[in-house]
Amino acid sequence: MFADRAKIYIRSGKGGDGHVSFRRELYVPAGGPDGGDGGKGGDLIFEIDEGLNTLNEFRHIRKYCAGDGEPGSKKRCHGRDGSDMIVKVPPGTIIKEAESGKVITDMNYDNPREVILRGGNGGKGNMNYATSTMQAPKFAQPGQQAKELNVILELKVIADVGLVGFPNVGKSTFLSRVTNAKPKIANYHFTTLNPNLGVVDLEGADGFVIADIPGLIEGASEGIGLGHEFLRHIERTKVIIHVVDAASTEGRDPIRDIKVINEELERYNPELAKRPQIIAANKIDVFYGTEEETVITLLKEEFEPQGIKVFPISAVSGKGVKELLYYTKQVLDSLDQKPVTFEREFFPELMANTDDKVAIEQVDEHTFSVTGSRIRRLLGYTNLDSEKGFAFFQKFLHENGIIDELEEKGI
């Protein structure tokens, strides 16, 4: 089963907590603080693997977590850093934030590796807080929280040219004729269930990558048939070749077929309808008498005034294919050579950590409740019975604007 979309949960590593301890050795009655720092949490990294061409793996494994940093320990020992989690994806994978659908990154050949979620920094041990006036700090810094996200992976194949058309019009036969790809070919609808890629080699010119997009039908943009499963793969292509059954071997009107496909492309993404298009009028080898001339004339009269060139071809015999390919290369060369990529819309590094959130509620006339995971952890490492520890906690409240907010509420 070909999978080109998956939803997964990702999380970076939490930073290790700083340690509170004091040096205790024989003949060293006041050794001072020696609590070490916590280790950094592991990063969550996406990386291209050119050996992959589907997202099948993500149907079975849906949770990817980096390692947490280890807490510091006594004798100034630093906690071990958490291990990074590297998630391998095929080239052309788009990573989106699940709730908003906004693009986080586009994993393509220009961007083969990217850190999506950075691990939390380790907390400082109490050895860092010793001063001339506070020689025995009984608190340490907690490690930063991990970051987590639900993301959607979408595979959009990387190809210069996309073949579109109704089922059974000869797209796979055409691909096998012009490339070394070996798609499944048979005389029934939806033979092709996976997008197939092939490289076209041209004598005296650079080649290009072509993709056979599985058969679209009317209503594809609304998810009918295989609609959304494969429309997304056309989004990266620079040129669209419409393959039509010019001989109407199944009784369909080739002109109507092209118009229907164009309407589906525009409904799905209006930008697709603006891409350069070429018509491959296939199956001319089964025409009788003057039928070919009549049908091709009608196609040219309908579409060439719109700037859409029509090429009569036979994918079986190869007639007209060479002319079509060289014209396609000419169109590609006239376009911007920059690959089609998707701009970043969501920035995980700007997400607020859960430990940054503080809630203040008035319980009664004289009591306010201040809650938050960062405050809870800080209290766990602070000795409020100590004047120095209490001053440290008060400083935290001031520096984070909590005292100001309480005063605004009337404390």
C-alpha cells in the first residue's frame, strides 16, 4: 500500500535538572557547593533518505521522541546530554503543524536535514550560584522543558513534468516509452495506484524528471476516486502534460476530458491551472482513414489559441514522442530553474514552552493563586526557609513580571 500522508507526534528531549549538593570530605569542613549542571535534551531532526519513496513506515510508528538530558550530580559532574532523534523521510516531504495546517519545512534536495524541535537546555547546578555573600546556595536551576508537536507529513514527488489524464489513456505506457521506469500496465482503470517517476534522457540536451500521476476523474478535487491521494503530487511540477485518448477507444470526448481535468486542478489549487500545459493526443495508431486529422484539428482549434500545444503521439509505436519531449524541454528551459518549494509558515522555535506559562487567579479578597510548571519545579529546588533561597525566589517573581501582574490585580 502506497502511503503519502501520515500524522505523527514528535517531541524533543527535556533538559536535565541542575543538582544541589555540597562537598563533604574529611578535613574539608566547608567544601562549598558542588552540584553539577544537567545535560541538554536531544534534538528532533528530520533528514532526507533517498532510498525512501513512501511514508509507509509512519503507518506503524507514530511517536518519535528524543532523549532527555540527565540531571547533574555531585562532585561537579555534568549530566549526559540526551540522544537526538533523527526521523528519515523521502525527498519531497512537507512537514505541517497538524492543527493549523501551516508548513514547518519542505524537505527537498536543497534542505536535506533540519532540526525541527530543539532540546531543552540543562539546568545549572548550585555550584554556579555561589558568591561572596551566598556561599552555600541550596537551590539549582531546573532543566528546560521539552517541546512537542503533532505534525502531518505529506509527500509531494519532486518532478519537472507531471502526466495527468483520465484512467486508461496511456500515461504509464508513455512513461515506459520515454524513461527506464517500469510501471504496471494493463487495459483496465486505475492500473496505476502509485505515482511513478522516470528520468527522460535527450540527445544533445539535459534530461528531466517526469511523474505519472495516477488517473484523475471528475470530482477528484473533492476527494472522489483517488482524488486527494494524488493531486498533491502535481504541485511541485513545472509543466503539465495532458495525456488524452484521442481515438476515443472508450467513447469519451478528449476535449471534454481535458477541460474536466483542468477544472479539477483549478479547484484543488488555482496555481496549478496557471502552469504551462502540453497536450499529448495519444493512441493515434488505432485511427482509421482521416479520423486522426479530424480529431487533431479539433483539439488544436480548441486549445492552441490558449497557448496549449497539441502533439499527436502513439505511446505504443513511439510516433510523435520525440517531438513532444524536445518541446517539453524547451518549455522547461524557458522557466525559472528554481525548484518548486513550499515556504515556511510555522516556526516551532517561537512556541512558548509550557514552563513559561504562569496562571494567576484570585481565590478570595486577600488570596491569589499563582500556578505554573516552572514555579512548581523551582520550588522543588529552593529552600524557602533560607533567607538566601527566599530572596532567590522573590527575584524570579520580579524578573518574570509576576509581581507586577499581581499588583495590577490589586494585591
